[in-house]
Amino acid sequence: MEKLLKIKDVAEVLGINPHSVYRLIYQREIPFVKLGRNIRFKESQISSWINKGSHDNITDRKRAVNTARG
């Protein structure tokens, strides 16, 4: 069975406070699982989400630089 992370764990991994994790959940920007009333995160999905975000940020920066160059 895959390891499930709590909100506090994800906040530590991302370097943000738990309130910000709740905001990401509310905005449906981060993958999560509901187990009854509890919110958990699959470790593999969080890793993929982080990697995807990193790639998107790099791609966006390159696109902005190329646009600025004309």
C-alpha cells in the first residue's frame, strides 16, 4: 500500500504553511484523497505534481524570455 501523507507532511515538503495547503485543496490545484473526513495525499502523486510544476515553471520562464527577445 502506498504511503499517505497528512497536510502537515505536505506543507513541510513544499515549504509552505498548512493553511496554504488547504487553499490548494480548495482550489483543486493539488491532488488529494478523502478518507471519510480526513484529507490525505498519495506520496507518488505529490512527487509527480511537484515535478510537473517545476517543468511548467521552467517552460513558462523560457517562453517569457523568448517573447521579450522578440
